[in-house]
Amino acid sequence: MKESEKISFVIPCYRSEKTVILVVDEIEETMGQRKELDYEIILVNDGSPDNVWDVIARRAADDSHITGINLARNFGQHAALMAGYNYCTGDYVVSLDDDGQTPANEVFSLMDELEKGYDVVYASYPETHQNWFRRLGSDFASKTSAYVFGTKGDDRKGSSFFVMRRYIVEEIVRYEHSFPYVAGLIYRTTTNIGFVQVNHRERFSGTSGYSLRSLISLWLNGFTAFSVRPLELGAYAGFGMAIVGFIYAIYTIIRRLLNPSIMQGWSSLISIMLIVGGIIMIMLGLIGEYIGRIYICINNSPQYVVKDICKKDKM
């Protein structure tokens, strides 16, 4: 990195009044090792129900490196990231969590890898400190993302801790519709992506802000926002069921001809109807999801709404 270049840290904050300042302190301590580099920290309060905005505002009032952004309500982690990207000014942009699990002191490991020519570098965790449900959900999301974005063959998994070059961020913020999904925006911009293994840490305090409902919503967003491959899956499933039905019909005719006394198979018929009906309902739900997203985007529903901005030089 050149001495004149700047690093922006973007951190979405939710239920983190006890942890976000610890993360900020770690960033500033790490950046203090490279005093020749300029940096800024963008803290985005995503409608948190605790007092995290008060914590952010107090720190931003005393620290010129920090900009606090207060969203009008909870828009979701990816919308909060988009808000931060729109206000950051760095040549490189680092995204990380507010709970301390992402090791901010490893930022230069990611930066060194980026200097090898990559556009984006993700932190990859050999072992994650999450419960089995979250790990299962992360693995499932990783596999579906690999299918949707065409990144099969690379078993390395990204994370919420990554660094991007400025031009990637400028391309990402051009996306103005609702339901942003940052990984999708990155993968549609570049496939020149690197990975660095770092240690995933225990959470400083508290528990994850993601509920089962929000995890499913995030997965659906990533699965439908930037690809029609889910609809392709429905076509494949329908084609497969048609083949199975044709084969079963031939089997039934032959069996009936060989033994006319065989009773009709009501149980097998009901089973087939349930399977086919289930596939139809799933595909109708997916189509409805696409249509609903189109409708909301046409109505210009905002990604986020900024209520307040706090920065020392504006106080």
C-alpha cells in the first residue's frame, strides 16, 4: 500500500452496545502500527433496540476517524453495509462484524493478499465458533451460493470479514434496488477473489442477532436476487417427475396385463400426487417471491433511510 492511500472500515451494528467499541479499539490499535496510513471507521446503527447509537455518537464526537450513521429502522445487515459503502471514502474498504468474532487485527493479512492482484479478499475460517444450527445454515448457504453464482469447484468459504478495492465498491453502490445481497453484488462484478485463513474468535458478548426467520429471509434473498437458477431447478424437477411418471405408467400397464386381478395402487397414487403437488407449490412460491421483489422494486422501496449522521468535524 502507498502512504497516501486510505482504508475504510464499515461495520453494521445491531445489539452491540457492549462490543462495538472493543472492535473499534482493536482497529485503531492495529492501524496504529502503520501510522503512515490514513483510515476511517463507518459505524452503521441498523435500527438496534439497545443503546448502541448513543455509544456510537459519543465515540464519533471525540474521534475524527469515526463516522456514525443512524438508520431510521432495521433494514438488515446487507442494507446497513450498503449505507456504509455509500459514505466511505477509502481506496480500500474492509467489512467486518460488530461482535469481535471477526479478528480486526488480521486486516493486514487480507491487505497483503489483496496486493497479489486480487480485487476482493475474504477471511476464511478453518473452524467457526458458532452453534451447530448456524454452521449448518452457513454450509447450506455456501453451497447454494456456489450453485447460483457459478463458483463450484472452490471449497473455500467466504465470510463477513473481507476487503475490496475502491472500484468494486463503486460498482456495488450503483445497485439501488431493495434486497441488496453483498456477496451477489461482488460475484457479479468480479471473480478475481482471494481467501486468507484466519482464526474465528468467540463473541465478545451476547448472542447472534439473526433469528431463524431472518436467516431464511437472507438465504432467499441471496438465492433469488441475482439469478434465475432456482427456476431452472423447478424445470429440472418437473422434467424428472415426468420421466418417473412415464416409467411408472408403463410399469403399471405391463403389470396389469400380466395379472388382471391386481388391485389399484391407491397408496402409490396418493404418494405421487403429494410429491408432484409439493414440487408445484415450491415452484409457485419461488415465482411469487420473484414477482413480489419485482413489485417492491418498481415501487422504489428504499434500501435504507438515514436518520442521523455523527462526525467530529461536523459537530
